[in-house]
Amino acid sequence: MPPRIGILHPGQMGSAVAASIQSGGNEVFWASEGRSRESRGRATALALTDVVTVARMCEECSAIVSVCPPEFADDVANQVRSLSFRGLFVDANAISPERVRRMQSGLKFVDASIIGLPPAPWIYFSGDHAAEAASYFEGGPIKPEVIQGDIGKASALKMCFAGYSKGTSALLCSILALADELDVRELLERQWERMPGSPANPAKIVDSVLPKAWRFAPEMNEIAATFEAAGLSPDFHKAAARIYADVASARVRAAGVETSLDTARTSARATSDGA
């Protein structure tokens, strides 16, 4: 019988994780109770085995992988812990090293971090059981790597990587909004084109992050907490969290009417008004 692995939950990235685990010859389970129609559709497309409840998953599976928005990571871990799960629990969420170290209590725990976009990002593992978790991904397309270090090491790498990649995207949102407001956007983009190392196709970068702004905001707060715990200033990423939160709110208000730059401009004004 192939190993039975639970996925909490099959969102966009969670579905990529589930598909990669399946490629390694494992059977993947999910719990449909309380999940959205979109999640049900992704699970059906992948032919995941529905055990309906997380409690049943804890009974059936030898390992559970948590892939959810960072604000819900503790709730998922706490639920699994409360059900006396004795298998391997892999937290693959974008949360701070300090938070993931607190989370491990009472669980056979692996710290994991996903870097890159589905369907084929990298996934890093740290902790005593990292090699076991990595073995579930040997079939690809997600590329597993075990890194030396205790719980928190994989999350530290994620915080540093996303701190730059998503932090600079938040900055770019504000810069484009400011340039548009001051009527120098065309001049700015022309100057960027003249200088190597400047943003390539900045409007496309902004368009790519706008639909994910609701998820990036709490991730920026996790990165800010990581900086603070390390004795460094968290202020830049706190501001980035505010930018993404305002962008997400502007998109909801716009109901799909605003352009990306309109949304970014609305966000910049909201941030300025709230300062």
C-alpha cells in the first residue's frame, strides 16, 4: 500500500504540492468539510481522496502537509495537534522562524518553505525528520532539498527570499503610483529602459502581484517579525504589508473596474492618508 499523505488544503499552491506528492507514488487525501467550491474543483481534478474531516485524515494518513495563508497556519497545526495526530506534520507556510519554532510543540514536526511559482517551485526542509518529508516529493515536479539546521531554518530562508522579491514589488507599486500621480511615469520608464538593472516591464510586475495582494500582506508582517526578532528594523516590511493590504482593499472596492495603476494609486493615497 502506498503512503497516505494528507494535504491541508488544496489551494493553488497546495494543489501543486498534492500533485507532486502523487508523482512520487503516494496517495493524497484531503478534507472537504468547510472548503470552497474552488478547492473542491481542484481536488476533483487531481482525484484526491476525500476523507471529509480533518479528524478522519489524522486517522488515515501517516503524514500531513499544511499549505495555507500564513494567518491560518497556527489554527491548522492546533487542530491537528488537538486530534492527537502521531504522524509527520509538515508546515510549508510563509511564517517567521520564531513562530514555526513555537508551533512544533507536541508534533513530529518538519519546517518547510516553498520558493517559486506552481507547478514547479522548490521546497526546502529542515529539522530532524526533514529527509522523510523530502522523500514524498522525489517524483517531482516540485524540487525538494534538505538543508542543515533545526526547525526554523527553512522558514528563515523563505523570509529572506520573499523579503526581497515581494518587498521590492510592494515598493514598485508605490513608485509607479507616485510617478503616475506626478505625471512623470513615461519619463521614469524611459529612464529605466536606458539603465541596466532597472525594472523590466514594471507594469507587468505590478499586474502579477495585484491579485495576490491579500495574501502578501500577512506574509510581509511575518517578514517584519523576522527582522524584529533578529534585532533589525521591521519598518520597511510593515509598510509593505500596509501597501499590499490597501491594494487588496482597492481591488475589492473597484470590483474589477480599475486598471492596475488606478489600484496602485488608490493604495498609495490610502497609505498616505493613514500615515
